[in-house]
Amino acid sequence: MEEMLRPVLCTWSTPINDTARSLFLEAHNIYRAYVTRGEAYHKGGKLNGSKNLFEMKYDCYLELMSMTETYDCSRSSPLPPASFNRFTIENEPYALSEGELIRTTVGSWYRPILSVSLLGPPTFSYALESFAKVSEVQIQN
């Protein structure tokens, strides 16, 4: 898979490299393609397809702004009970390659929709918080 990735090519040196950026982008776009084609599952079956969900492109400027805003942040802070996006990396009993780690992380963002039915009226569930927050940011851009 990594040979087929389109390079992102951010021009500054950061803790994340272009290979990792490309892997994150590709993993997100795979899940977005499932949603677009109506192949994404949730507790009630498959989601309806989408005609206005497009492939994501990487925004190097947004990455730079995130790094600027969080430069002097502590590595640890107490998390409030809700309204913040939380990405988790699941502990595995063996070492993961960078690509496997990224795909696992993106999967943990997507996985909550598998336990909630999204048919009928709008659904409110803390289980969907990480998925909804990322979607909300994408819609606003």
C-alpha cells in the first residue's frame, strides 16, 4: 500500500513525516470511500451512500497552525468528560509498523459507528463523539 501513496510534501521538518501524513490521509480516504459508496456498516446495517463526501487532501498549513498553537502545551492534562476529540492508540502485544499503527489509530476513530444505529432521527451518543468531531471540522472547512 505504501508504494501507491501520493506524497504530501510539507516543506518543514516536524515530528511527523510525509510517509506518515500520506498513510493517515489514505486511511481516512478509504473509510470515506466506504461511506460514499454505501458500503460502511453501522449497528443498523449499511449507511446510505453520500454524493457530497469527497476525498480529503492534506493541509500542511493546518498542521503548522496546530503545532504553533500547541507548542508550549503540557503533554498531559486532565480530560473533561465530553466535547473534546480524543484519538486513541490501542496497545498491541507486539510492535506495530508505522503503517499498521496509523491504520489502527484511524480505525479507532471510525469504529464507534459500528455500535450505534444511524437510521431514523439524529443520534446523540458519546460513543460517536470522536467520529462526529472530525466530521464537523471537515464540514466547516
